[in-house]
Amino acid sequence: MSPSVVVVGSFIQDLAFFTREFPRPGETVVGDFRAGPGGKGFNQAVAASRAGAITLFIGALGLDAFGVGAHKFARTAGLQVHFVDKKKEATGAAVISIDAHGQNQIIVSLGANLALHKRDVPIAPLRKASVVVCQGESDFRTVAHVLKTARAAGAVTVLNPAPMRADFDLALLKHTEVLIPNETEFTALANQLPRSGVRTLTPEALPRMPADRLHTLCRAFGVPVVIVTLGAQGCFVSEPDAYVRIHAHEVEAVDATGAGDAFVGGFAAGLVRFKRNVCEAAHFANAVAALAVTQPGTATAMPTAREITRFLKKRDHA
């Protein structure tokens, strides 16, 4: 079957270290090590697939052991993939530290992901998909091409501008139907917008900002739908004529590393499941993110459709 969700983006091999407290500069601490598949694009594709949407992931790998592992995990996860092998590049990799509170620190090398070019991306799936998702771990010229092609074909284009890079091109927004930044990414973008009216907005200010003011700020992006993810505070959804705060589910976080990716992938699957109803999809995505942080890892932590349904039923009857 043709995929209803196509995710074009990054695969990163995660090298994760779990420790009680983050080390101070010059300090060595003892922790536990786990390795697993990750990358914002791959995580989001796995999240969408496990949440019930037929999903295709398009990305680039090096010819190395990490690339072999990516193929193997995709097969076991039932995820459709179109991997492009890059002979001169290494597969992307990340060193992740997670403390006892589930917080994380990450250093990432994008490697082959930045070598994913426009010519590497098949056009047919973009034109047939209901939802097409991109992030900031790829060449922005490729991202622009994917979003422009998909939107012209009638797909809902979703852009997650993570990680926020200094070379982010605001022109990408004109091809974006749904923008999903976190507090830091939203702040960085808002401070760049010529018509936003702000220059010193901070991430800490967003959860306390009056809803009507935040909505006005979202409208300055010129994107039909802006969803700001706010961690434990949930998310804020801004549509052209309405806005709403959606509270997060209270859970015991084990590893928050893939929370944003779980939300984006869950949202993409939710758009398909709820026939493009943005608020229903955002509620669904909140549950996906909540479940993901209760497990260690990123792609491996994404919940299944059955787990999501069970979780939401319990919360509805609480």
C-alpha cells in the first residue's frame, strides 16, 4: 500500500549514557550505556508507523556498521524505507547523556544526512502522501524541494525546525502548512521575524505568555498552523481563527530524548486518523509523547497504536 505519511530526514545512531547527574567540566562520572537507532526523521517515522499510519522514511546512510543496523531495525519495525547509501560519508551519530530526571544533553554529527540531495528523493511518494514531514537535520535545499513538491500535490506539509540551526532559511515557511517548534526553536524563529514585533523573547517566557498574545505571535509566521510544544506544559495550537492550550499528561519520565519526535510523528499519524483535524491530532500526539518518555531510547521507545488507545482510555476515565 502507498504510504499515507512520508518522512524525509535524518537517521542518527544514538550512543546513550545514563547517569545520576551530568558531569561538571573536567569531571568523570560512571553510567550505563545503550546504543540504538535514532535521528529526528527516523524517530518521527517510527512514531507515525507504530501509531497506525502507513509510513515511508527517506534518508541517507554511510556504508558502515551503523548503516547496516538502520536497515535491520527498519525491517523489524515494519517501516517502509528508502535509504540512499553515501560512500564518502559516515552514518550520522549522536552522543546522548541522560540524568536521573530524564533530562538530556546531546552532541550530534549529521554525517550522511547532510548529503541527502534533491535527486535522492523519489517524487511519487511525495505526490501520493497525505502528510509529508521534514526537520532540520538535512540540507535545507532538499527540505525546501520536498515541502514545495508535497504541498503542490495537496499533502499537509509539516516542518519541525529541530535542531535550530544558524543557517535556517525563513523561506521554508512559505512551503509549510504546519510548523512544530519547541520553546527554544520558536523563540529563535520569532526573534528573526521582521513582523513579529519582538527581539528579546526567551523560551522561559512562553508558558507564562497570555494565550491571545502567543496566538498573535504565531500568526506572524505566515504559516496556517503553528504548534508550540512546551514539554511538561503540553502544547499550544494556533490556527488561523482559533487557538488552544493542550495540557500534557503527567507521567514518570525515564528518558525525554525523543519526546519532540514522538509528538511530531504522532501528530502526522493523527492527521491521517482524524482526517486532518489539527486539534484531535495534537491531543493524540500528546499521548504519544507522554508514553515515549516512560521508556529509554528514542526510536525504540515509540508506543504502538494499541498502547496509545489503552492510555487514552484510562486518562478519559480517570
